[in-house]
Amino acid sequence: MSFEKLSIRDFVEKVADKSPTPGGGAVSALVGALAASLVEMVANLTLSRADYSDWHAEMEKVVSLMKEKRLTLLESIDLDVKAFDEVMAAYKLPKNTVEEKEKRSQLIQEALKKAARVPYESCRHMKEILKSALSVTEWGNVNAISDAVSAAELATSAFYSAKANVLINLKSIKDEGFKEYMLHELKTFTGEVEGALRSVRQLATQRTGLEL
Amino acid sequence: MSFEKLSIRDFVEKVADKSPTPGGGAVSALVGALAASLVEMVANLTLSRADYSDWHAEMEKVVSLMKEKRLTLLESIDLDVKAFDEVMAAYKLPKNTVEEKEKRSQLIQEALKKAARVPYESCRHMKEILKSALSVTEWGNVNAISDAVSAAELATSAFYSAKANVLINLKSIKDEGFKEYMLHELKTFTGEVEGALRSVRQLATQRTGLEL
């Protein structure tokens, strides 16, 4: 079953119930997809305005990139749930003999790495969505600027939410090289995300006179 | 048609298209519903653990409140779209005579107030979700703490996103008393939301040793 085919109401209910999936990783992927869609909408509302024609080429690029991001992030909902289930399955493997213990431990480590990679990839996507949100905040249809700000705020929280899910998995991962690489990357991404959000807020205030 | 009955994929597509609805207000209501659901899930995952029985009464309260919030916020998706459409419809009214102009102006003001009230009510809900997120971060099942953090991050961005939608509507509202009241309330809410988010991050770090 693919979660994106569920109705909104049913999906929300599945999150709320006592099963741990779909959890924070899956929800942040969905919120990222929603943020990408809002950016895409602002770009579309700019393309339909002739007086913004200087920015139409840029908006075409944004529409194409955001469409790709929303479709990828919708798929990540399922990937996140699957990766979590694999971690749980690995922990349930038998550990009666030395061989079983070693095998189990190895499979847990592999599953944890996969479970860290899904939200890590989401973090990369959120960073790109933030950059496009900045683009539509700067050059997009000013009538839709609150949507651009909404997109930037939501993509930022989806980034932090996905990041928390990477960190929680890294905690049990023993491969120090893998951990260091991810932590270093996440630190760089965080700077980029925060910088883009700050710029979105400043530009929105400049263009509207409001503390959006 | 009710948006909550759409599949996730179709809803995301409707956000992305060149129609201005559903926009940032509707999306923030949905993200609020998702955040409430994550808090509810953490409370449920705490209720299923006997070693957390000291906190079961509190978790029961959280489950009941979050269920109410997610259902209310799902309804707000439709309310937000409807309110926006009414503003657009009012702007399209004829303005050929003095009477028509006055009537149109009055209906625009009424529609704008309604369009401000929907995301304003969402802001109130987000503040409550943040408080419950704090509760499950402090006393909830520690295995689900990244979900509690995710919920808090997402509810905060949904708050700012809804707030931007209030402010953009207030800009064209002439009733100074209405504006002052809302701005004052939003300022108080912002302090509460920021305070709760800070506490969630601190508590999560204390309980896990991670900078979640």
C-alpha cells in the first residue's frame, strides 16, 4: 500500500494511532511535499501574470524542480515507514548463538543506516525547497507572498523534523565515518536552511511592510 | 467537496496548481492536524507502556485534546478555502453606483474579517498543540521523543504560516479595534509558542543527549 493514496483524513488517523508508523520521518516528508507545492503554486501564479514576464524563465525552473521534489517526497513517506519496519524486524531476529548475534547486529546496523538515509535525503530536498521559496519570495507574484512565506516556514520545520529522525538513528550506528559524514553535512544544510529562511522573512517584510 | 476526503497525492497537486486555493492557510491547518496526530501517537505509545503508568492520566487528556484538535484543523482546511473564495467574490461585486460601492466595500471588509479569523483560530490551536507536545516530550515514551520534537517543530511552523495569513488579511481591514485585538493576541501566542518550542528542544536534549 502506498500512503499517498490514502485520504488526508485516514492518513492523519494512521499517524495518531498507537502504531509508531507513520511517524515523524514520514510526516516531515509529507510536509516537505506540501511546502514544495506551495512554492510551485506561487511560481504558477507568477507565470499567469504578464507583468512578471522578466521572471518567467526562473519561475518555469522553479515549477519543474518543485514538481520533482513533491513527487519524490511523497514517495519518501513510504520509504520512511519501510525503513523503520526493517529496523524493528532486525531487532527481533534471534540471538541465541554467536553467529546469530553477529548476523543480527550486522543487519541492525544496515537497517539503521537505511533508516537514517531516508530523512537525510529529505533534509537535502528541504534545503532545495527553501532556495526556491526564496526565489519566489523575491521575484514572485506579490499577492501570493504569504504563501511563499508559509512554504519557507513549513520546509524549515520539515527540515528540523527530518533532522531529528536522522540523529535518533545515528545514535545507535557504530560506523564513525558514516556518522561524521552525516553530521557534517547536516551542519552545512542547517546553515543554508536558516540563511534562506532569514532572507525569505526579510524580503517578505520589504515587499509588504508586514512582519510576516 | 471536503478536502480531507481527497487523497494525499491529489491534495498536494491541488495546492501546486495555478489556482490560489488551497493556499498557505489551508496547508498550515493540515500541518497542524499532522502535528496534533504525532503528539497523540506519542501519548498512545506511552499509554501502552506500564512503566509510564504515573503519566497515564495526563496522556489520556493529551489523546482526547489532540483528537479534537486534529478533527477541528481538518475542517479548517475547507473553512480557509471558503473564506478566501468569499473575499475574491466580494472584490468582484459591481461598483458602478455609490450604493454599490458602499455595499461592495462593506462585504469585502466582512469577508476579510472572516478570512483573518480562520487562520487566527488555527494559531490558537497550534499553541495548544505545542503545550501538549511539551507534555509528551517531558513525560512521554522516550523511544518516541523524536516524534514529539517533530510535532513541536511542525506545529510552530504551522503557527507562523497561519499567522502570516492573518497578517496579510489584516492589512486591508479598516476596523482598527479588530486589528489591534488580533495583533495583541498574536503577539501573546507567539511568545507562548516560542517558549514551548524552546522547552521541547531543551527537554529532548536532556532526555536523549542529542541536539534534536
